[in-house]
Amino acid sequence: MFCLNNKSKASKAIMDRKLLFTGLCLIVVYWLLDAALDVAVFKEASFVNAVTAPPHHQIVDRLLVLVILLSFARYGLYASQSRESLEEALQDALKNAEHERAKLVAVVEAMGDGISIQAPDLTVLYQNQVHQQITGSHAGEPCYQAYRHESAPCQGCHLLEAFQEGGVHRLEVRREGSQGPRWYEILGSAARDEAGRVTAGVEVMRDITERKAAEQAVGKQAALLQHLIDTIPNPVYYQDANGRFIWCNFAFAAWLGKPRELLIGRTIAEVAPAQVSRAFQEKEPAVQETTLLRGDGELRDIIFYKSVYQEQGGEPGGLVGAIIDITLRKRAEQEIFGLNAALTQQAVELQQVNRELEAFNHAISHDLRTSLTRIYSYAQLLQDCEGTTDQDRASYVQGVNEGCLQVEGLLNSLLSLSRATEVSLKKDQVDLSTIASQIARGLQMADPHRSASFRIQPGLQAAGDQQLMQVALENLIGNAWKYTARAPETLIEVGAVHSGAETVFFVKDNGAGYDSSQSDDLFKPFRRLHSSTDFPGNGLGLATVRRIIRRHNGRVWGESSPGQGATFFFTVGT
């Protein structure tokens, strides 16, 4: 701009000098010509006089004409100078425009992206070198014909969309090259004039092959990671900071009983009832062992893991959760606990069996030998029956018979005790009231002359083995029947009472009773609290009862006082 101003000032000075010189020349020439005309045409004074001393009116005329001529000369000179100035300015503007264009072209050529300019009719006007290297040189050709070999604009052309809608429109294309396929991102936009009319379309073509390869690699890694997560049998899920599910594996979707597509983008409260979703709404990280309702309504034992993950900037991004179902493990632990309890019970029973074996040895060596000795003695007397009466022989035979009955009773009791130990349990609902009534009727039929009454509570039910429970009641009611033999009026009660959630059954009588200080010996085999002459027996009945009740995971005990009757209680476990 400074150079232009200096040029203008210099041109104006030159013009002023030219104008002054031209004016002087015109004045001189016109003055001489007018003097010559006056002499030649009007025959006035001599030429010298006409030049040096013309009349006053001629001087005025000459000066007026000279002013007019000088004005025209000045206008012409100024017009010429203005045209020259405008031409110089135009040349300068053209040079500046060419310079700017060269700079713009240099910038465009230096860019790593391919750039092309299309006319509104999609004719290619310009391509930089990068664009030509990618697509070839196609200036002057329609872009759809040059790039796609089509006879008409492509459907959904991004440039036409930019012409119609404005903005920048994006397109990804795949092109085959000498080194394999390449991916390009094309950005199209419209150039408009001040009136908003489209003057050209600009395309930027960028090689995104490496980015696509990176995206594909990331996509493969993400797909592999998701596949690995989907193969995990435990439910796993991700939530954003607002509690909405970002992703989950198939196990989690199956846990909630919902398709995975229905879960993504929703909160747990939107897809699960309150009793299920409550455990998921806590956002603090935790490791918790609890019980949780599954989507199908089944209550499961689980370990619930929650962890907060962070975004790249370190800000909390959301929550990762995992559920480990430990229901089977819990059941296995309970089974192991039950097995341990059973083993403990078996160990206790084994100790008891060992003690009973000791008692059994005592029975074999004492009770059974006593009966066999009695039988042998009476048999010897029968063998040496010379000089004896028939009454004596009948007494000997009765003694042998009673000894055999004692042996038979002892063997039956041992068999009953063995069955109570070895028989397999077949648990079912047992009607104890019916069994007790049947036993009572059998005892009354065996001794119809005895004055006795039974009070049996109806509806007594227990979960146990039918045969073993019948053996237990036969022994308990049979003992009550035996020890009430000397009572003026026999009364036997069978019923149950409730102690909290436990049902306690009982058999009560008004018989002889026993000393409670001897309760420890009550259920031991072959231990009798009364003499066999007062109340015959072999001491195995209550031992058999205890064995049966223990096999039913129950307890048995007695309460009594001498002469006040006895009450035996028992429970039946599950």
C-alpha cells in the first residue's frame, strides 16, 4: 500500500509538469496561429503587431479559447493518468491475487489430504497432487464419471446433500490399490456467495486405513473380551454413573430372566421387581455374601462383588458387578454338616453298641446261662425220675418249659434290638394314635379280666418308620401295662404336648414307678430297676426304644417316683 501511494504522488507530479508544459505550448501555438489568421483573413495589422499588440477584443477571445483548450487538455491528461493508474492498480491486484493463489495452492498441495473442487454441476475443477495420486487426474470431468464410472450423480451423493442442506457431509469408501485395499474418509461441503448461491463443492479425502485397522483391532479385542465374559458362568454386568446397564453377559441376562437387548440402556428398577433390584441399587463397592431372588423368583445364596471403574481422567465412570452363586456350595456344606452330625451320631451309637455288646456278653454269660442251667437241671431231674411222683415230674416239665420261654423271650428281645439298629428307615407320616389303639386292644384281649382303661389322644402324627415306631410304642405301652399290674385300676395315657416348635409325645401310667436317681440305668440293656420276681423281663425294652428314637434324631427320657407311676417322653426329629 505504501508503494502504491508513492507511485500515485510521483504520477501526479509528472502529470502537473506535463500539463504546465502542454499549456504553455498551446498558448504559444494558438497565439501565433490566431495572429496569422487575423493577418491573412481580416487583413489587419502586420503579423508582428498581431502577435505583440492585438486589439483588446482579440485578446479576450484568445484568452477564452485558451482557457477552454487548457481545460480540455487538463481533462485529457487527468483521464489518461487515471487510466494508467487504474491499469497499474489492476496489474498490482492481479499480481497480488496470483500471489495469494500461489500461496493457497502451495498450502493445499502441502496438505497430506487429497483436496478437490467441483463446480455446482459436479465437474471437477481442481485436484491437488495427493488427490490425483489417489484417484488420478480428472479435471474437467464429472466426478461421478471420473470416480465411479457412472452416467449420473450417485444416489445419496454427499456433495449434493451439502449443496441442499449445508454443513459437512461424511462418507467412507474402500478403494483397491497396488498395495491392497485402502480406506478413505471423504468430507464434502459447499462454497456459497454472498447471496447464498452454491459456487463450488469442496472435497477433502483422507486416508483412514490405519485408523480403520486400529478400530478393527479394537473391535476384535472387544469382541474377544465380550466372548470371554459371555463364557463366564457367573453373572457379570457394567453400569454407568447413572445406574444404566452398559453391557452384561448372557449369564446375567439369564439370571434376571430378560433378553440382553432389553437390559442395555435401562436401570435395574426398570427391568426387575423391587425385591430383586434393591441389592443392585447400592453404588458403593463391596463384597457381600447374601441371599438374592433370581428373576424366576428362586431365592439363591450368592457372593455379590461390586467395583467402581474409572474413566481416563480418573473420574468415577460407573460400576462393575459380578454374582457368584454359592447355593450348591451351601447345600454341600449343609450336607457335610449333616454327614458330620450323622458320623458323630454313629460314633455315639457305636460307643453305645460297644457298651451294649459288653452288656450282651454279660447277658450271655449270666442270664442265658441261668436259663440254660435251669433247663439242664430240670432235664436231669426228669432223667432220674425213679421214685418221683407224677406231680414232681409235672413240676420238672414246667420248669423246663419256663426256662425255654425265658430263653425265647431273651432271644426275641435281642432280635428286636438288632432290628432297631440295622433295619433301613422308610420315613413316612405315622399315625401314632392308631398304632397305640391297636396295641391297647391286643393287651386287653390277652387279659380280659383286668380292670384297665386307655386314654389315647386322637390325631397323633410323626414322621418316621412305621414298623420301628410300632416297636417303640409296643415296648413303652407294654412296660406301662406290666408295671400297672398291681394297681387296683390301670390307667394308661398316650398323648402329646407342644414345647415351642417341638412336639413331645408321652406314655403315662399309674403303676409302680421307679426311683428317679436311677434314671441313668433306665435305658441301658439288661439293666432292671425291679426284681424279676415282682415284674418279669429281660431289660431290653427301653434300650430298644432309645435305639429307635435316636435313629429318628429324637430324644427319650422318663419321669417317675416310686409308687406314683411313670411317664416316658420322646421326640421325633426330621
